[in-house]
Amino acid sequence: MSEALITEPTALLAFLAATLAAIYALSRWPPLEALFNYLPPVIWAYFIPMLATTAGLTPDQSPVYDWMSRYLLPFALFLLMMTIDVGAILKLGRQALLMMVVGTIGIVLGGPLAYLAVGGLLEPDAWKGFAALSGSWIGGTANMVAIQQSVGAPDEALGPIIVVDTVVGYGWMGVLIFLSAFQKRFDAWVGADTAVIERLNQTLQSIDAERVASRTSDLALLFGLAMAAAAISVQVGRALPSLGDPTIISGTTWAVLFAVTVGLAVSFTPVRKLERVGGSQVGFLALYLLLTSIGAKADLAAVLDAPAFLLAGVIWISIHIGLLLLGAKLLRAPLFFVATGSMANIGGAASAPIVASVYLPAMAPVGLLMAVAGYILGIYAALGCAWLLGQIALL
């Protein structure tokens, strides 16, 4: 273990939790709201612990990090999947779901092509970082961490990946917001049927968004279910063999797939109603706490690899955009579905509702539901992208 000021396990966990709390407290401070709109809390949750380790405040290795990595990811994913309303997603309609899937295909194919273009400028294991980015761009932070652990990408590899995710991902978000002024021209160009938007608005009226105050019994049930799911998932992962050469399906992957699949199955039961008392929010809390431990293990010098990764990110997202435009032309999809379908992949639940509301103020829930659909598809699609990247790395 590295020499550091804070090494005692409880104190180290308390420091990471307090850091996350401070980040979110500052994000709600009016003078800093604009900053956090462009650099959301999840970015700081990774980089501040990394800086703390670089400064010698926290160690780069600890049993605390190992425990968090092993259990918090299946804990978070189970809760996020358990609270999904699959029925509401299916009601989005053909065009919305197809454009989201087209965007996903663009990420799955774009990653290997971008790696072919710039892989010679990077270390041999750089494909693992690309695999982690594919997870982020098909489902968000949860999938990024899941794929990172699945392929065995070192924690320092996430430094340049998060830089690309921020610069390229949020740069594309800015372009999409700018293009909102050209909706009518684009829709006329593709011959879009805008009546589908009106039908979708009626569908949204049937979606239950009611939330109530959490009771102790609710939180006890959430915590107990998620901890049991995490513990069982870890045991399942240990019992099953690794698959792939290079390894794509590891013990960690089996644990994640088990947690995701069981969570989705539970979402069809009355247990899903625990979302009303903040089930998914507890899941996100566990996920972002895990991200602080990943940041604490990372190496600041790895961010110096960002220029080559940035070039790859631009190539990657250009392929994603090209397929979306082709899909929009063939499906006669409105620009609204192009934008939300793209951000449901690239930005996830944090960004898709924002872009959706810029195009049509009442349609923020559509962006959220499409992003949630991305969570479901993300872990499976990103594993496919990781396999393709691994095969290219063998060439």
C-alpha cells in the first residue's frame, strides 16, 4: 500500500463519501451551477480523488477499494434495472426505439473503426480503454465501469477516457442543442411524420411519475435486496469460467450480467414500485461512490494520452452521426428522435432529457425513457463492442 495520510479503512471510506457529498453540495450552489452544467458531478467524482492520491492524501491501493469494486457495482446495477418501467419504454413507438438502436450500432461499429485508425499511436492494451468508453457511450457511467472491470482495463486508463467522454460527448451535445433551431428544415428533408410526436405526447400522460417520501422500511428493503443481489452475483461470478481470448466475459462480467438480468426480471414485479421512494437514486449513489474509489487508484499521468484518444473520439462519434443520419432518412424520423436517440447513448439519463426539452419542452420524459432503454441495451451491446476491439488488438 502506498504511503498516504489517510489509510485506515473507515477513515478512507469516510473521506470518499465526504468528497462526493461536497461535490454535490457545490453543484447546488448558484454561482457554480453553470460550471456543473458543463462539467457534471460525475466528472469531479473521478478526478478529485485522483488528485488526492497524487498529492499523497489517499493511497493508490487499499482493501476498501477492492471491496467497493467487488460489491457496489452489482448493488447499483441491480437497483437501476429493478426500477425500470419496461412497459413505458416499449410504448415509445417504433421510430424512437429504432433511432436509439441505430445510435447504439454506430457506437458498436465506430469504436473498432476508430481504434483501427489511431491504435498505432497508443499502448497495446489501449483497446481496453476504448471498450470502457463504449460502455459509457451506450448506457452511461454504470456501463463504463462494468466494461472496464470486464476487460480488466487498469483504473488509470479511465483518465483519458473521461476526458474524451467530456470533451467529445458534451461537445456533440452542444451541436445538437444548436441544431434544434433547424428542426423544420431537417424534418422536411427526410420527409418526417411529425404526427408521431403528438401520439407520443399522449403516451406520456399514462406514465406514472409519482414520488413519495422514503420511509425507513422502504430504505431497509432497498438496501437488503440490493446487498443480497450483490453478494449472490459475486458468488455466481466466481463459480463460472472466464470466456474469450482476450478475456471479455470474466467473473466480474458474469456477476454484472447476473445482477442486470435479475434486476430486469424483478422490474416486472410489484417491487418496481420502490422507484417511487428513490430506488434508482440509491443505485446512482452507490455507483458514484464506487467511481470515487476508481479515481483514487488512477494515475494523473494517464491523462496525457488524451490527444490520441480525442482524435479517436472524434472519428468514433462521426461514424455514430453518419449512421443516425442514414437511419433518419430511411425511417423518415424527425430530428427530435435523432437528437434524443443520440444522447440516449452518448449522454445517458443526465443529458438526454435536457436535449429533448430543448427541442420540445414537454418531451423531457421521452429523453429519460430512451436513456433508460440505453441502460438495458448498453451492457450487452458494449460487450459486443469490447469483443470486436479485442479481436482487432490481436491483429
